[in-house]
Amino acid sequence: MEPTKRKKYFIFGNLVYVIKRMAGWDKSSVLFMLFNSPVTVIGSLAGTTFAPAVYYVIEQQMGFSFLLLTVAVFSALLLLVSFLSYLFRKAAAVKQMQNHERFQILLVEKLMTLDYELLEGPVGRLFYQKAKNALDSNGIYVFLDAFFQTLTALMGFGSFSVIIGRLSPWLILAIILVQLLGMSAMLLGGVLVNAMRNQRAETDRKLAYIAKNARDFQIAKDVRLYSMRDCLRYLEETFISQKAAQERKVDILYKVTDLVSVVFSLLIRVGAYAYLIYRIVKADTLSGAEITLYLVSMVSFGEWVGELAKSISSFFDCNLRIRNFREFMDLENSTRQAGGKPLPTQTPYEITVDHVSFVYPGSETKTLDDVSLRIAPGEHVALVGVNGAGKTTLVKILCGLYSPTEGRILLNGTDIADFNRDEYYQVVSAVFQDARVMPLSILENISGQSREQTDLQKLENCIRFAGLEDKLKTLENGVDTLLGKSLYENGTELSGGERQKLFLARALYKDAPVLILDEPTAALDPLSEHQLYMQYDQLSAGKTTVFISHRLSSTRFCDRIIFLDGAKVAETGTHEQLMERQGKYAEMFRIQSKYYEQEVPADV
């Protein structure tokens, strides 16, 4: 699934976007930075004109009292400006940190609403990594600050240009031309660095994945028992080397552009000083106060020239990162987000898979190839087949997580693409084999709601039915027990089988008309597995059910078995019918039967 349309993001639009966001959260964060700009320039002008003003008072013999007054006024002004600038900068820094966290939340909210198919695919992950990188210390975090620093530098540059321009307007014109050449070189460097953003983001994504797995305590046993440290270290060092090589290129580009900026800045200063010295040597009609003013102004002017070049470079670099952030935030879902047809009221639902094919992004092989089948209302169907046959992919399409590359899924005769996505999600309860426990309480993991919003009697029934009741009796806080030791000091970790029961209780609590069980007994002990099979009819009563398993003996209680092979529906029928057919299902069942005598009790 590729992004439908690439938008263009220009500086002004990016600036408006960030200001609107920040002002919407807290207007003062923008105002503090805005007020600090003129205060900073006023402080610079006051500091620059202090000595020339004193020199002028002495030169004009205005008296000692007027001299003291001049010193007092300038000192008070500098003190006030310094104090205000300090307050504005500190307040703005605090607001910036808060806004940085809000942008993080914005990114997470986008992640939770983005189409699963896009998020899981390589394109979506690359866009996400670039957006995530945009939230580091050189991205959105400092974008507005870089803008106001640029604005301040322009004000300072303009103010001192007026002072120095009194010497010669041509001098200012020459300075502006040289400065533009320097800034052009720096901007070119920024563009070249940004051109590497895809490579850098891809390497960052790989490093983050390795780090995530290295920190995952669930694989800690395998790392130790099978000496996987060297493998993980090799991968990490490989990607670190790639990252280092990329950063060296970036560093060289920045050093070259910084050197160019320094050279042009030096040319401006040397040229300005040379012209001033030329005027003095020529015995021009400059007073001592004017000479002092120009000399001191040259120093401040040189500082503003350097600040302008640095701030513009930072601002444009940040702007390129904002583009990356907005590209991800503006990714469009292909599923319907609003409106749509009302869901059918007649249950249980009939599900029709109509000539469905699916190809993963970046692959040329069809995971599903022209699959068609009908699941009758209330029918209990088993999907079986070898690994890679397309069972889980088909289930994700049925859940609305994936959109078919070709074909469609019909619910009571209506294409599920015509329904509101979030409303359709309420149709399906699913237990996936790779589900994860959320860092919440057991109650919240099951109901998805707070205690006040949860039907406690329904919760209790689901826990008992899923076989989790005995575990809860051992926990001091019962259903309020927090899960996850990584986040909570007194958190609890569940075993694989206990997690599977938790997920089953969650699916039961949702009580959706379509129930999908993807290897629900994979982590269960034989007794719990037997109990699930015994209760299956009660579990699936009144629901259209899809049951996935690699163990063919565990599917005989279903109304019908669908055998997938080679991305297609190879066989369909009851267990007895498929065994009589002597096809691939019968062959796989006979192979598996060598490893167990009776997988499913006779009374199931």
C-alpha cells in the first residue's frame, strides 16, 4: 500500500503549521519567543551605543552630572533588557519542552489511527522513522525557536546595517551580496543532507529494531542459551558502521558549509574594517564618538552576520525535518474513516470471500491467489494448511486490517470497504497468536475500559470461561493487578498460556458476531486445550467463527474445514469428507497422526 499523493511542504506552510499547533496548545509559548526578539536587539543596540554615547558627552563637555545620568540610563536599560530576555528565554524553553511532548503524543495518535496495512509495511515504517527523527533535538523541537532566532538576527543585521550604512550605502550592498553567497552555500549543504534522509531513516529503523529486541526480556533466555549475543552484536555493529559512514558524510557537508560561512563572514568583517580604516586615514570628518560607534558597531555587526548565517541554516534544516513529519501525519488511510453504509442488523453474519488476491508491498509473489469461499451465517470454519499458505493473511483481510490487492470481502452481501472502518472493527473479535499484553491492569486488558465503565459480572464470566480464574485467585489485587514489570515495580508477568487465556477473555468480553481464533491453543497446556475444545460450541454459539490451527486434529469440531495450499483454496469439506477424498489434507493428517495417538478427546 503506497501513499496516494505526495504533497509539497513549503517554508511558510510549515511555519504556519507549527505556530497553529503550538498556539493551539499554549499561545504564551509563541509570545515569549516573539517578545524576546526585539528585546534582544534593543539590548545589543544599547550595549553598542553605550561607549559612543559616553564619549560624545565627554567630547561635547556636557558636564559630570549629565555623564552620570547617561551611564545610569544605559545601565538601567541594559539591566532591564537582560532581565526580560532571561525571563522570556527560560519561559520559552519550558514551553518548548511541553510542546515537544505534545508533538510526540500527536505522532503516537497518528500511529494508532493509521491503516494497519500501511503501518506494518516498509513504506509506512520508513515514513514513521523519518517523522520520529524530526522530533529529535534538531527538528520540530527547535523549529520555531530557529525561526525567531532568524527573525532576531535579521532585526539585528538590519539595525546595524543602518548604522554602518551611514558610512556608505555601497558597503551595505556589498555585505548583503557576500552574505547571500555564504547562505546559499549553507542552504545547499542542508539540501544535500536532507537528500540522505531515507538512507539514514532506514538505518535508524534497523538499529531501533535491534535495540528493541536486545532489551526484550522475553527473548533473554534464547540469547543466553543459544549464544545469540554475538549475532545481535554483529548486526548492531553492521548497522552502527552504516550509521557512522552516513554521519561522516553529513559531518563533512556541514563542515564544508560552515567553513564557507566562516570565510564569507570573515570577508564581511575584514572588508568593513578596511573601509572604516580607509575613511579614518583619509582624515574624513568623523568625530571621536562616531569612530567609536562605528568600531563597536563593526564588532556587533560581525556577530549578527554570523548569527544570521547560523540561524538561517538551522531554520532551513529544521524546515526539511518538518516536511518529513508532515508527510507522515498527512498519510491518507485507504479505508473509510467517516460515514459509510450502516452495518447489517441481521446476525449471525454471512461472509463471502470474492476472488481475493493479496501481494505484500515489495513482493511479486501472491500470498493469496484468487481465493473465493462462502462462510454461512453462524458457521464454524477451520482454516488449515502449511506455514505460509496464507491463513493469517486471509484472517487479517477478514478483520479489515488489510485491503485485498484484488477482489473483495462481503458481509451479508455488502463490501466491507463500504463500511466505516472503526464500526466494522466492532464486528470482529480476534485472538492472534502474536498478540501482546498491554501495560494496563488485567481488567483494562480484557474490557478495554476503566473499572467504572466495565461490566464486572460479564468480566467475571469471561475470565471463568477462558480458564483464567485460578490464576486470579493467586494475585493479591485480582483483576486490578497491573501487567508488566518493565513499567510497574509491582507489575506481574503472565506465562504464555495465561496470556492466551487473557486474550480469549478479551475476545469473549467484546462479544462480537464474528469470532476469529488464530492458533488459540498454541501456548495452552493439554488440560486447558481440552477445556477449550469442550466449550467451543458454547464459545461460538450464535457467531460466525473462523478457527486457524496447524494441528489438524484440533479442527474436527468445526462445521467445515478449508485447506489452503499454494495461496489457493485446495480442498474444503468436513474432516470425514476430506479424509475420504485422500487429498493433501488427508496426507498431512496421516503425517501428523504419527506424533499423537488422539489429539482431541472423543467427546469433542
